[in-house]
Amino acid sequence: MEPSMEYCLAQVLQKDVGKRLQVGQELIDYFSDKQKSADLEHDQTMLDKMVDGLATSWVNSSNYKVR
């Protein structure tokens, strides 16, 4: 199953630090592949939620590995 924007957003917003660490490479792969992430250009609201989730949940995380 290929990840979708909804799946990636759910992974970004989850509270489990271990799972957030595991999904990092999956997110990089998703964003790097234009065919997989074609829906990014069409759904600005979802993209905004993704960026906001990354900024609040990951960048501001107290866990240095997640940051």
C-alpha cells in the first residue's frame, strides 16, 4: 500500500515518539517522489496541516531525535 497524504498526516500527528522516529524516512520518500505525492499540489489544506503538524509536533519536540 502506497502512503497517502492522510496516512502521512496521521503519522506526523501521533504521540508515540518511537513511531514518529520510524516514519521519518517514509515521509522523506513520500515527499521526494513526485508520483506518490502528486496530491500535495491539489490539497493545500492538507499540506498546511502537514506543515503545521511537523512544526508543532516534531520541531518543538523535547526529544532530540525527533527534532
